[in-house]
Amino acid sequence: MRAAVYEEYGDAGVLEVREHPDPPVGPDTVLVRTRATSVNPVDWKIRQGYLQGAYPHHLPIVPGWDVAGVVEAIGPAVITGLRPGDEVYGYVRRDDVCWGTAAELVPAPQRTVTRKPRSLSFEEAAGVPLAGLTAYQCVVEALDVQPGERLLVHAAAGGVGRFAVQIGVARGAVVIGTASLRNHDALRELGCSEVVDYTAGPVSKQLSAPADAVVDLIGGDALEDAPRQVGDPARIASVIDPDTVLGLGGRYVFVRPERDHLDALAALTDDGRLRVDVVETYPLDQIAEAHRSSEQGHTAGKIVVTV
């Protein structure tokens, strides 16, 4: 199979697209023929070697965690009801870093994939899993945001933030987003009732009223200021700094594969309450350029790679 591979840690130049051995199909594995994947910041952080303390790494590494494609084969112990030919999507986080999703064939543990949203193309579906699950597990699982509550989302114009805004709106919350001025109109289109310019000073001093819940996707000053942004610090969820948020009495969220949550995201998209904005698309042969674009950090939406 063809795959993006790197043999050493480094900048995007270590990536090459070449023939690579077909992956193994374990007893509880769904083998997916990939149609699209996406690039998330974690992909190039792993490529640069920053996450070696979090997971076992085995070079050479195929990068990528998101997948959308078609089931090629299933292991004999798979109990999900999936069959060859089914269209699926998922967040393929294994217990180690080796077999990623930027490849023609992806060995996905059954817990990581489910049926693709009917309303989305493969390219759109590939942009949902990691970022969508992160947002869902913050807004729904960690914070249990209820109708009428004020939900503050930091970095609301980013990949995770845009999903968090829409999930909050879908749950009937009054959503406040922080972003630079150039993204304010886009956030209002997504449903934000209030938008705050994070460059204009502490967010706590700009809010019209305290929030009931805070999703922190920035860390740093925004997280330090969070207890003054919310009525109860226990309703702060951060994906950035576990020590700080736990010290404040809040929740640290480390996204995990969860089929029920992927199904919930699919239902939201098929109901028209959740959209994914694909802003850049690259063929697999240009995955290094996709990584470079992600590293620049200026995209307000998803970067997708077609396979």
C-alpha cells in the first residue's frame, strides 16, 4: 500500500510517500480503505517527537489519527455490526504510535470507528473525529451543558472551538466565543450570542455576565483567568494544562475514541446542527505541505488529505 511515512523525528521534510507493508488485521480490528484523513496539530507534534512520553512510538511511523473510508475487512472478534463495504469514520488512536491514517489501509481498533454520517462527504467526515470528539467530551461529558446556560469557549474559531460552539448551541446554551476580530462574524454565523476579542485584555472583564461553564482550548492567561469568568470553577474544562485546571478544581479532558460519541456527532451533522468547514484539501503526495499549513496555525477550519 501507499502511505505517508517518516523514519526519524523532525520537520515536515522527514515525511515521504512510498510503498509500505500492509498493516496487520488483529482479532478486534476493522481494516479501513482510506478515502480521506485530516491533519491536526497533534500530528506534527508527534512528528517532531514531542509526545514520546505519552505513548510508545515505533519508527517508521505513518502519521494521522482521523479516517474516513470503506471497510475492507474485519477481524473475527469484531462485534460492532460493521461489514466490508460499509462507509465509516473514526478517531484511530491505538495504544502506540505506528500505524496512522495517512495510508491506503488503516488498521482501526473496533472502538475507534463507526458508520460515517450520511450527509457528509468522505473529505468532510475526515475532519470531524478528533476535533469533534474533543469538543463533545468537553461540552457534553465534562461540563454537561444544559439549555439556557452560558457557555464560554476559548479559541472558538479553531478546529475544536468551532465544534464546541455548535454543540453548545445544539444543546440550547447561550454561547460566548473568544477570537480575534477577523473571526467574529464567522462565530456569530455559527450561533455565538456574544463574541469577545481575546487581544483586548482579560476576558473576565469583557463578559456581560459570568459564564456557567468554560471550555479552555488555549491555556496560559486564559486559563488563569477562568475562575473569574465562571460562577463555579468546577465547571472549567481544559484540554491544555492538566496541572493548572485540576488545581483550579476543574476538569482536564484528554480526547479518547468513543463510538457512542462518534454516533452522536454523526446524528448532529445529519440533523443539520453540526457542520464541518474544510478549508484546505491536499492529495496524499502533498501531505508535507498540509503539515506545514497546520503548523502555521492560521486556518479557521479543517485541513484534509485525500487518499
